[in-house]
Amino acid sequence: MRTGPALLLVALLLAAGPAAQAGDDHERARAALREGRILPLERIVESARQRFGGEVLDVDLEDEEDGFQYELKLIAPDGRIMKLDYDAATGELLRSRGRHQSHGGSQSRGR
């Protein structure tokens, strides 16, 4: 029985699945930008810099059930790392996470 080549083909097709899906996600994101359904990344980054300062370290565009979201990670001027989620269609800040809200205890410096 010659199942080796058939199993290899199935394994290759399964391995290609996530890569093909990632390409589809990329194309959906490009189409959404082209069609004006999401804002350009530059606009979101500028909004984050104006509100929080610092430099953007990483950006992801996530295709969520309720629409696209930009997820930014930035380092604030004082060195704190922040994670910010923006609605990609409206530019609204949906959530901010990180140590930026806690200003006490062992986090204080040189006092």
C-alpha cells in the first residue's frame, strides 16, 4: 500500500492553510483601507503620539468579529510600555493597557 505520498500531500496542504489565510487577511485589510472602511495607520499612530507621547514599537491590524482594530505597543517618554487598541474605522481608543495607570509603590524613582 502506497500511502506515503498521499500523507505527504495532505500534510503539505494542511501546513499551507494558515499561510493562505494570512494572505487573505492581508488582502482584506488592504481592501478595507482602499475602500475607506479603515483609517490609515499614520493617522492612528499620530493620535497615539499626541495623546501619550513616546515612540511606537509595534503595530498589528486585527480583523475582529466587530471590525478591524489597530493594536499598538509604545514606549512612553518615561520608559513605560503601553498597549493601545484603536477602532480602525473611527480611530477611537478602545482600550489602553500597561503600567501607565499605576504611579506608586516600587515604581517611583529617585525620591
